[in-house]
Amino acid sequence: MTLVQVDDIEIGAPQPGKIQAFAIDAPRIGGLDVYDLEFAGWVLGDGQRVKEIEIHQGGVVIRKAPLDQQRPDVARDYPDAHDSGIVGFRAWVSVVGLEPETELQLRAVLEDGVRSRLGAVRLRHQPVRSGFEPRLQPLMLTTMGRAGTTWTMRLLSEHPQIVVHRWHPYELRTARYWWHMLKTLSEPRDPHHSAQADHFQTNKQWIGYNPFYPEPITVTPGLSDWMGREYIEDLARFCQRSAEETYLRIAAGQGQTDVKFMAEKHRADNLPWLVWELYPKAKELFLVRDFRDVYSSMLAFNQKFGRRAFGPSHIESDAEFAQFLRNSTIRNLSRSWPKRQDRAHLIRYEDLITDPQMTLRGVLDYLELDATEPTVQGMVARASAENPEMTRHLTSRDVSTSLGRWKSSLSPELQSVANNAFGDVLQQFGYQV
């Protein structure tokens, strides 16, 4: 069975006023025995120049490629077109960490910033075959800031078979670091946005993608298969071993002897797909909270500490910040949950606060861990012990008053903004609007 199978290539139509003509030469329908595929072709703008090509997956740009390839055939066929000689593009994309069945869209970016869709490639790929046999399985807490992540991690840390680095606010993500390393170092060359072959060694703070793969390495027989497949499998094995060794040592240092899971916070990005690819027996908890309360808590946190800890610096108003949240982190959660709900478990922060024991039993049953009453009661009791660090982390008087805080802390105008921005996703996760 091939590692990558391209099932279909959809070719769009030129759009008058935007695109005069184009072609997608690669990839082609069929199988590949490496963990990447090439995208190549050419495109002519209509009335203005095309700056670059974007490759999208799930609404996220995963690769950009400028038009920097000479295409004498296009110059011959379109002699009157502006810059018809240098209109070709070429790029490579790794499938490591992509969804098992996915669609990659190609878009042309015009000089004025307008984008025009060129087509789509539908593909399937096999998981990376590292051969690593884990002693610990990942436990991913997929969520967003101010959604109750610190309290949830504190609770999980009190189960004897779950390893959490017990250091407030439980932000250690060394496993995620190693998995991110795998994703980065398995990417083919991108000299325009990542490491360059001529001077990659001059910047010790940045490694980047492999500047020598696929070209010029693949001109030597045998190197393509090794670099495109075996090297990546070796790298995956190293990263998995490093992540596990870190948490085995954490467990030993914390006096935990019979551990099964290493738990970390995660974003709703593509990295959880890579974790599922490497660890078919992994577990994932989706933690959500009324997004109006999340929004309110973020605003209060920024005000409490006198800095913008949440939201980029270019945001000029609280209303604009709400829309930013909806179109970034909240959108990613909304899209990720339906795709993985058959293998993941959903926690609502409100349930964790109002009925922690019942909610924890559901979590532990999903994890197939001891969920007896003494275990659950002990977890809640130990996690609830007075902790000055947790107190500093709060933006409400206490945990119970954080439920529905948006009704009192947001102005009527911002309440309306939040309801309009988050309404559909609130309903998706069972909240009233």
C-alpha cells in the first residue's frame, strides 16, 4: 500500500478580471511512497500580476510559493501576456500531521491581495510508521485559554496513573515540542519562507524545513526514498522516545510508579492529528466553556495585569477582539470537535464546576482508568486544597461566580456583540443563546 494516494484533482476555471489562464501539472492521480507530494504549474493574471500561490488545508495556509519558474511554453502560447515567461510555481507539502483524508486547495494571490481559487487535490495518506511501542499514551486537553484549563489539569494531575508536570499553571508542553519538531523537520524545502541552503547555518535560533530535500538530494538514486520515508520514520521514533522519556522521568520525580498517560494542554490546530497518527490509542479531551464567559475572562485578565495577554496587539476594540476570537481559536474548536468526536470526550467547564465528581467519572471511564468513588473524591479533595497560585490566576471572586459572569461584567453592547459573534458555536456545544 502506498503512503500517499492522490484520488482526485479538481481544476477550476479562469476568472475574467483575475486569472487569464493556468495549469496544474503536479501532483497527478496515483500513489506515492514518500510522505510528501509536489505541487507545480503556472498561472497568468488577467490585468494584474499574480504574486504567489497558496495551498490551503481546512482554511489554513500550509504553504506559499512565488511565481519564480521559467515557462517558455507559456511565453510561446501567450506572447501578449505580461511576464508570461516567469509564471511557473513549484512547491512540496508534507502529509505528516494532515488529516488522514483531506483536500488541499490551491489559490492564486493577485497583486492587489485578492485571491482566486485554482483547484483542489483530494488525497489519503498512511500514518507515519515509526515502529515505536509506547509505554505511555498521550492525553490531550484540547481547548483555549481562560476555559478552565488550569483547574482541569490540576484535577487530572491528582490521578496516580496520569502524569502532569505539577508546576502551576501546568503549561509544560515538552511532548508537544518533540511532536512539533517532527512536523517541522519532516517538511520539504521552502527557501522563500524557511531555511535556505546557502546560509541556514548562520542562524542558530532557527532550524526550519530541510533545505536540501527533495532537491538536490533526489538526483542521487536511493536518497529520495530514504529522505522522504525512512528518515522521517527514524525522526518520528526519536521524537516519540524523547517525549516519553521526559514524562517517565517526571513521573519518577513525582513518585508515580504505575502511569499510563502523559497529559498536556493542546490547541485545536493540526498537531492533535499528528498525535493520533503516531499513537492510535491516544486520548483527547475537548474542554469548552461558555464562550461569552471566556471572552469576559480574557478582557478581565488583560485589565488585571495591565497588558494584552490575550489577543494580538493590532486589535483596537473589545468588539473587534470578539470577532477575532470567533474567527481563530473558537472556529478551530468548532471545526475540530465534529471530526474527532467519535474518538474524543467532551467536557463542559460548567459541569466540571457544578458536579465535578460526576464529570470526572465520565472522563476516567473514557480513559479506562480507576473511577471508583474513593479515587474521584480524593482527586477533587486534593485539587481543591488552598493554593495561592490558583487564587492569583482567578479573575472572579471564586470559581462559582465565574459561571455566567458575562451577564454582569460585559456591557449591554458587548453582550450583544458576544451573542452575535459566538451564537452558532454556543449552540453547537449545548449552550443557550
